[in-house]
Amino acid sequence: MTGKGSEIGSEQQVNFLRQIEFFHDFDDHELRQLLAVTTWLKLPKNTQVIEEGACERVFYILVKGTVAVFKTNPETNERIALTTIPTGDCFGEMSLVGEIRRTAGVLTTTECFLLKVEPEIIKTSNVFLQLKFFQRFCEILVTRLVEANKRAMGHEPGPPPAAPTMAPRAPAPRPPVQVPPSPPPSAPLPTKTGASASGVKVSALPPMPVANGRLVAIRMQRRIEGVTSLPVNPEVAARIAPFLTGNDQNTRQFAELISMDPVLSFRVLQTANSPFFRRTTPVLTVPHAMIILGVDSLREVLQGAMAASDTIAAFGNFPRRLGMAFWKYSVVVGRIADLLKEVLRINVAPDVYLAGLLHRIGTLVLDQLQPAFYPQLLRPGNDFGRHLTDSEIEFVGAEHGQTGSWFGRQWGLPYPYQEVMGYYRIPQKARDHVLLVALVHLAAQFAASRGIRFGDVEESDQPVADSFAWQLVKEQHRAFQEANIPDFVAEFSGELTKAWKDIADGLE
């Protein structure tokens, strides 16, 4: 292997590692300890990391970039691609078990940052660091064993469906609606010192919360257990009131209104899947949940959620500035994800729109745990918007994705939606519902490209066409394997412009 080198400081290396799922429960001190007993590598594209047939006890963690795994045909000397490994994954792990010859080679396909781990050196480090490292390593081995068993049992995808075409879902033909490519962000973001992005007086903002850093998972989950109510969009609550008194019998419109609010949809779905109804299969859509509950129970659930919401000070008493931005963002991501599913002609059982609507519900949970945090997005001069998840961890104890997943599990939300909440930011980590997670991830990026986001400036920093989620779609959806990603993104962006009036309907 060639190309060894390091051109970034230790703090930047720690920042890189913080973003990797492998190190999700390592604190900064442990990360620095790990860096002291491992080798940091920066390798250019087309560098061979592992040589096929070599015997070495080295394990690699891919901190940034992608690598390709290949085998060589001994007769033709031709390299046969096996798979691609994305950022955050690891390879060469069997070398930690024993001196086993490499069964495949590994080549960088982009510029890569790698952490080279030698087991003998790790064994000489702090015992607590060893325990945490090898525990994570065992989790990876178990996960891969489960995946191998699935393949051995013949769980392979069926024949490829017809190739997707650019034929978006639309309720009725309408002339193209010209939408500015980059309108102002819907969520207030930090601006130059001296002026708040939203016009809110700085003196009206709550004091900056105290930074306590990441909490251990069990402690954070216990805090989440204390959250029993979340805020409902007051505009949706007002529009849904006639249905709760029996003055409006339009069931379809009733379902559509429920589906415009993450908390109401969450509560209806959660109740329909509760042990009381003894369902053998999960209820995955709001209309199905409404049928299961019946009119009386449905009204009771909604009235309870809305009454509890009335006692909550959403977003530090800035619901118009922050809450409406959040609720608009959630609906738009759901609608874009649903449109993307239709254009790609992907068939998945969970409700793609609902997955997009619910994917950021962890934000509402964190807001209840630390009401002073999100209002800081309105404070001029801070950098919360650019590093939102890091700030969530620092000031609340966990980031919104993992928090939402824990909250969904606590309340019995169907697992597909839990997985979307936990991994929509890092879709390469999804295991069971990869397509669903990838669609929501891409929808969030398309929304961000049009200025619809909630504090996440970094969501729009990367061109949508460069997202690794497209590779996941290719792997999971055979009809898309030969697609040219930049061309598809350009075409879909055009169709999104045409459908924008429907997507943003009732949200302006």
C-alpha cells in the first residue's frame, strides 16, 4: 500500500471520527486515545489499500471516502468488482481474529481518510477503550453474519422491473410553476452579528443553554421516557376541529389533515399498533390506522394529543418563527420523497410520505428536553445551523436522528419509521429498509436545495447528485442501475418545479 500521510490536525481528526457511526458512543478523550494508538492515513484515488492474498493483521475504518472490493481472475488477471464500501464502514476485520490471508483486494475510488488499526497495539491501550472498541467490532461481525445468513437462505431480489421513466405522479395536469432555484431558507439561520435572521430581538431570546456534552445512551433514553407530549401545528389543529365535533364528515379530507402534522400522524399510527388492538402485522398508513381505531377512538386520540399540545411552549415560545418552519419542512420532505418514489417506480410497503413527515420528530423531543436550544438558531453570529447535530449533542445530549428513533421505539412506532429517523442523515447505515431511508435522505437534500430546511445548512452544501444515497438506490432497485445520476437529478428537479405548487399547497 502506498500514499501514507496525514495533513490535518488532531482536532480535525477527532471531528471526522465524531461523524462516524462506529464511534457513536466514544467521547472526545477516548477518540484522542484511539488516534494515539492507530495510524491516520490520507490516500489518493486509485490507491490499493489491501492486496489480495496478503497476510497481515490490520483492520481499517473508512473515515471519509469510498473504496471498492475486488477479486482477480487468475486466468485473465482481470479485476472483478464485488462491492463498494462507503464512509463510516470498516473492512479487513477478519484480520483481528487471526492471521488469515486476504480473500479480496481493496482499492480507493475517491480520496480517502482511513484509520489503520493494528490489534496488538490496541491490546496495549486503556482497558476501557479496548472494551468499547471490541464491543463495537463484535456488533459489526454479528450484523454481517446475519446478512450472510439471509443471502444463504436465498433472500435475493426478484427479476428486474421495467426501467424507470420520468413520469411523476400528479393529480391533474397543470402548467409549470416557476420556482426560484434557491429561495431564502424557511428556517431562520444565523446571519452577521448585529441582526437576527428573523427580526426577533436578541433580548427576547432565552439565554444560551449550558453545554454538557453527549450523554450515554441509557441516560438519554431515560430522559426521553419523560417526554409524553409533543407540539401539534396550531394551524392544522384549527382546521381539524370541525371533524372532532362531527360537523364535517369528509373522511378523505380528515385523513389528509391528520397527515399534515407529524405528531397527530405519530399518535394515530402508534395507537393503532398498540397491544390493545392485537395486530399481527404492523399498521403502516394513517388511513389504515383510522379504520382500525374507529371514529370514537380516533377523535379521542386526536383530542388528547391536541389538548396536551396546548400546554407545551414549542420552540422556546417562538412557534411562528421556528415551529412553522419545522412543520413546513416535514411536509415538504414527505411529499418530495413520495414523488421520488413514484418517478422511480419503487414499490415499498411503508408509506414513503409518512416516513418523510416523521423523520425529524426527534427535533420535537429535543425541544422538550432543552427549550432554550433551538431558539439559538435565531441568535445572530452563532454557528448552530452549520453544525446542528454537533450542537444538539453538545447542548442537549444526543442528535435528533437517534433521539427520534429511541422515541419511536419507546412508543411502539413501526420499525421502518424508526430506522428512517435514526439513519436518514447516514443512509449507508440502514440495514432493513435501505430504499426507504435513501428516499427520505434524498428528499431532504432536494428540499434543502430549494431553501426548505430546518437549521441544517450542511444539507445544501453537497450537490444532490453527489449523494451516496443514489448508490444505495442503484443497489436496491435494479431498474435504476444503469441510470446517469446527474441527468436524472436534473430531470427530476425540472419535474419537481412543475409539481411545486402541489407540494407546497397550503404551506405558504
